[in-house]
Amino acid sequence: MTKQKRPVAIQTALIGLVGSVLTVCGGLCGALVTSLVTIYQVERENEQVAVSSSGGGQTLSINTGTIFLSRQEAAALDPETYYIDLEQAFVLHRPLPGWSPLEELTLAEHLAETNVTCVVACDQSVYRIRYGQPIEIESDRATTINGQPISEDLLDLSEQLYGPPPWKVPYYSQMILNIYDKDVAQAIGVNNLPEMLLMSTQYQAGDYHRMVAQEDSHFAILQGSSVLGGIRIAGEPASMTLDDWLLFAERDEAYYIVEIIYTTQSGQSVQVWDDLQTYINEFRVIE
């Protein structure tokens, strides 16, 4: 496959990132602007990238030199170990013990599980693997994220999506893969990988601590975290930390977003962390 130079390189796009966010998001993402200002490192790396969790105790390692592979290499992989989709052009490690079967949904079906009605790109593919049972979080307008009140705009948006508070949302340790055909993405205003990154993060209120990207690369990595305060779990006041990693990749026909979410769940096996490392390490885009 002939590689085409993308119209806007990641490194170039990052120069005006905060200003671009204001244009892309309008008045709904003051929290995102704060998050992007906290990005402390933009790196140019070709191979191994180690990205720590918010507490520094756990680290995901991503080999950026092996994100892409050929169709011949994909066809040679063991189908007992790997889920290989030549049509959608990706490879995933099959679920490990304790994890749910690999689920294939549309974006509309994925959002509907939390009573959110999909508006755009609703038939795009979502694949996910979840560990064990969820933690159900009950939040309201007094909930904080990383010690800060949630903006009124985002609270109003939550009421539009979920109805009046309190809001109950399940959280899993999980791996989610979203795939967007480039013609669909272009129809909703996404023309390159930096714009896909912005679209995917514009309503996130947590902090992004680290970005790894290379000029003219076909990938980007974000690491962030959210400490939810003023919530209730099983009816009791609580707080909870969510660690989040996003791997963005592209080929000529599609964008891929692999999201790894780790919840510091009481009683959760430490093996979960090793399993998440396997999922992110074994993801491949077929060129």
C-alpha cells in the first residue's frame, strides 16, 4: 500500500492546539482547555513508549514500531490467539481469562447502554473487552473531577443526555476499539489525525498528562486520569481514580482509537493490569 503524506502533520497541528480547541468545541469544553494546558510533554519517539498511570505505580508500554503490519503478516498469526479482521484491517488479542467475550457493536448500540442517543457516525464499528463486573458510580451536580467542580455547560449536557441527577453510570476496566471510515469522518468535519484526536477528547473533563507523537506519523498516544470526588458507590460516599490511555492510529481508509481504561477497583486482580498491557501491545493496524 502506498503511504500518502497527511495534509497536516501531528507536530505542526500541536502548535496551535489550544486555540483550535476553542474553535472546534465552542462553549462546551472549558474543562478540555484546562486539560490540554496540563499536557507536559510532546515527544518524538520511534519505538518503545512507557506511559505511567496517574499514581506512577503502573505503566503501559507501547511499541510504536509494531503498530502496523502487512496483510501477509496478519494472515500468518494464530487465529486461536488473535482476532484478525482483514476487512476492517486490524488485529486484537482474544479475551484472556476473566474477561468478557469480544463484543462487536455499532457506536449507536455502545452509547445506548448508558441511555445516550447517537447523533453522528452511528453505524461505525466498536469492539470491546471488559473485565468482571462494573463499578456503578452515582454522581450529581456536586461531583468533582480532579478536585475541580464540573462546569455548568458539561453538567447541563449531562442532564440532556442522562436526565436529572443523580446519574448512575457503570465503569469497567476495559479495552475499547472505535473505527471510523475516513469518508464518514470527513462528513462530520474530521480531515486528519489531529482533528480526530480533538473530536474524541473534546468533552472529557479529566487531565491529559502526556502526549506522544511524531511528525508525519500515523499514530498518537494520550495518557490521562480522573479522580472522581463527591460520588457514591453502593450507596456510600466515595472517590475513585480512573486511568485512561488512548492510542490513535490511521491508514488510508480509516481511523482507529484504542482506549484502555483501568479502575482501581477493590478486590480486582493485579493480573488485570498485565492483561491490559497484552491488549494494547498486541493491537495492530493492517496496511
